[in-house]
Amino acid sequence: MLTVTSVNVNGLRAAAKKGFVEWLAQTDADVICLQEVRAEAQQLPEEVREPEGWHTVHAPAAAKGRAGVSLYSRRAPERVQIGFGGFGDAGSEEFDASGRYVEIDLSGVTVASLYLPSGEVGTEKQDEKERFMAAFLPYLAGLKARAAAEGREVVVCGDWNIAHQEADLKNWKANRKSSGFLPEERAWLTRVFEEAAYVDVVRALHPGVEGPYSWWSYRGRAFANDTGWRIDYQVATPGLAARAVKAWVERAATHGERWSDHAPVTVVYEQQAR
């Protein structure tokens, strides 16, 4: 089995003080994808920067205190890539130092950690999100083709900052004009699943249900009322998605036990096809 977990930590130094270290010590994951690390590697405590038993790759943003993605794997990566530029028209050098994408090759599979920009309607943040999406879709197609040529599968894990369907957020009617649920964003994600032929693994294993949500605002009683969004995905090539046997959100038992406003999203994959 290959167990992969993805979580937006909402600042890894803060998360480490609130329970991430303890969670890391007990997880059964083989690979962990982190987003919104918001720290340089040297700013992280040693037990987080290079925890015993893990190989780590940290890709901070050039802009201090922003974004940042990391990958932890129990096996040493065969290859590491930070950013997705440099592949002809499929890449975007604008985002290579933005702390938003890192990928590693393990035996038979490429695992990536993605932090897609959050956006805000009518601002430069939304423009940045749209530029990222425009550059990233052809990269995903190229990544899938290259992986297939090498006989490997792909899973891109992370905070995609888009709720794809009405079932992916509690208050969808009130958010139809909000970044994260705009028609053009949802249409782009449909292209990822249809045109680029990737699979939303958690949705495939949980069809026809609301959620399971992975992010809840710290405001009000969003967590207590399960007024959440499902914006954290594991998006895999069909061959790997077909080997997913279990997926769940590691929702904290109580509000006080949360160490991020997101919860880990974990999927167990069989190593070989059934």
C-alpha cells in the first residue's frame, strides 16, 4: 500500500506548536504534502525541518512569509523538481519561486504538492490565480504524458482553492460570486478532470455525498456546524486512481484540537493494480 496525506498547515511554525509534531509522529502516511508553510527551511524547528525517518523537500516562496510547499517521504526521492516552468509553453517561470509547486519521483509514481493561489474577486490576487491556472493546465497534461512514457503514475495533492461542485461547499448558493466557486474556476477544474483526464480521487470514492469538507473558517461556528469547503484534493492519473481503496479527511475531534484551518486529506493506494 501507498498512503498519501495532503494538508494546508496555515503556517508550519504555528502548526508545529499546536499539534502538527504529534500528528506527524503517529501518522501512517508514506508521503505527506504540505501547503502554506510560510517559512524558510532554516526557520523551521529541526523536528519539523528534518524529522527522523523522513526525507524532506522544502520549497519556500521568494516573498517572505507567503505560500511555501513541502514534501515528506519515507523513501528517498529519485528526482526532485521545484516549480513547473521550463517545459516549453507548458511552464510558467513567474511561479517557479512562488512556493506553490514541488514534485518528487518515487518508485512508479510522481507525487506533487500544490498550493494554487486563493484569489479575490476584482483584485490582482484573482488575476494571479487566473494566470496560474492558465499555465498549470498544460503542465498537468505534459506531466501525465511524460509519466506515462516512463511507466509511472501521478498524483497532485494540495490546496486547489476551488470547490468543484455544489456538493463541495456547504453554503454554495451564497458563494456563487466568490473566488473559489466562480463558474470559470469550476469550469477550469472540469477541464483538469475531462480534458487532461485526471481523477478527483476523494470524490470518486465518495460519490453523491456532501463533502467531505477539508477547510472551515476560524470565524463563527463554521467548524462546529460543519460549514466547510472541499478544496483540498488528491488528483491522480486514472491508473493510480483506480488503485485507491480508501480516502478520508482527518477532521479534528474538537475545535480546540485543530492545528490548522484545514484538515489532512488521506488516501490509501494499492501499489499494484487489482
